[in-house]
Amino acid sequence: MNKTTVKRVIDRQFNLIIDEEKKLRRVLDMETNDEHPEALFSGLYTRVEQHLDEINRLQNRIVVLQDIVDPQ
């Protein structure tokens, strides 16, 4: 198996994770006012969950690729 290709794909996934984490941090830094009902924040919560899902998906790709390259 071409180790260079595997390394490049893993590096690409890591870079995507870093980008997604930056987006997540921006969403988490949004100002929220505790005086409003929690129902108003459901869109914000959904965006946070979407970023978490994407990070999880990218991490799973890395794990699968590592398992294929180096099965234990």
C-alpha cells in the first residue's frame, strides 16, 4: 500500500477537522442572552451538533484508513 497516499489523505482529514473546529468555536462564541427562552436557541444547538457530526465523520475516516493500513 502506498504510504505516501495514506499519509496525504490522513493529513487532509486532519486539516478538515481543524477547519471544522474553527467553525464550531465561532458558533460557540456567539453571544447568547439567558433571558430568552431556550427554544430560541434550537437553531444554534443544531449548528453545533452539525459541526460535531462532521468532526466525528472525519475522525472515523482516519480510524478506518489507519485500520486498513495497519490491521491489528
